[in-house]
Amino acid sequence: MFRRRKTLTPCEVKMKQVDLTLQSHLFSTYYQSIVTLMPGSDDQRQTFAIELLNRPEPHEAFASSEHFYSFVASHGRSQEVDVYTIRLGLQRLLAHRSELQEVADTARVFVNVHLSTLFSEPWTELLAHFPLDPHAVVLELSEREGLAAYTQEEVLQKIHALRQQGFQIAVDDVGIAYSGLYTLAMVHPEYVKIDRQLVSYIEKDAYRMYMMKALLAYWRQEGVAVIAEGIERKEEADFFAKEGAVYAQGYFFHRPARIE
């Protein structure tokens, strides 16, 4: 008697694809430059740092990279995937860095990581054999992940320990996400990254301009470097340069380029 083959649920199909993507290294690694911002210096901007971006190879199970990572997060696998992609991205960068002519050896490297990953065993194991000097690495924490699972003391102790090892901290997605300014107050980052939604066509929105001027002034006073993210137009670059943002990132300067 033949048993009917079980049909996988959509969730099971996605989970199998996540497993295959990790086991077979089905990620492409890209980098995007983060450049210095100075008023009136369009032709003299230098690459201060790069952000590593690891994108899963396209598959019908996931509509986009964002869909892949959202699924991973909602099914408790962010820590595993964070550590895997950080290790993979840094290894590929080290193997091909000499070919990236516009990226100096002194450029810092931004990598994305969830706060919960920093409290995990896989992260501890990665630190024991970290592929790159931590002094060259900035850990970019997404503001989408709240801090409710951790006490202030736990977060401060963790961040302090990472700084002792040489890492710097950036808070990503500032302006759109769950934890708001509370994340910044808890973490005291070296860098904040202004989300694209606040950057786009800002020169046409008086309210956003007023708000951003106040925030930029505050962060400048606190010694926090601002990175305006997602800049696609000269007018956006000019606004943030004039108002004192130190760095910028976006298609206007450099599109993500594959490391291969």
C-alpha cells in the first residue's frame, strides 16, 4: 500500500529554502560606500567606510531579500543567520579587498546585526575567531528590534564589552522604527544612520527640515557622527552637508557593487 506523499506547507517550503541557502552558501555579498560630506565638494568626497550587504540568491519562496530576512527573524533564526552572513561577508571582503580600488585599507566596515545576536552563543563563538580586526568594524544595530527583552544594565554591559574589544556601534533606521530615541539613549552609538524615509526630498518639506536641523545639532553636540542614508539626489546631499551631517550613503554616490 502506498502512502500519500505529504505536501509541504508554505512555511515548511520557506524553511527548507533557508536551510539550503545556508548550507550551499547561496548568498551574494555586496558593498556600498559611505562617503564624507562637505559643502561644495562633490568631486572630493572620499570613501570613509563600506557597508557589507549579503543578499540570498533569488528563489520563488521569497519575493525579496527583505522577505527572506523577515521570515528568518519571525522564526527565531536571526542569530544563526546574522553570524553566518557576517562571517561570510568578511571572509569574501578579505579575499577580494585588493581588487576594490576605491576602498582604502583604512576604511571601516559596517555589518548588520540584531541586538539579540550579541547575547547569543553563536556570536560568542564568532568573536573567538573574528575574521577582521574589531577596531575596523562597526556593528550596525537595526532600530526595528526593540530592547524590551533586556535590562538597561545588560545592554550597557554588552556594548561596553564590545567597545573594549575595539568595535564601534551604529544605530540603523533612525526615524522609522520600533524603539525610537530610546534605542539611542540606551546604546550611546558612535554613529546614527538617518533612514531614507526622512531623507527623501527633505528640501521640499519644511517640517522635516526643521526637525532634522534640531537633531543634527543635538548629535553634533553629543559627538555622534550622522550618516544620511539613501541619498539619491544632489539636493538631499547638499541639505545634509550644509546642516552638518558628516557622512552619507546612497545611489547618488555609489550603488552596491558585488564582491566576487
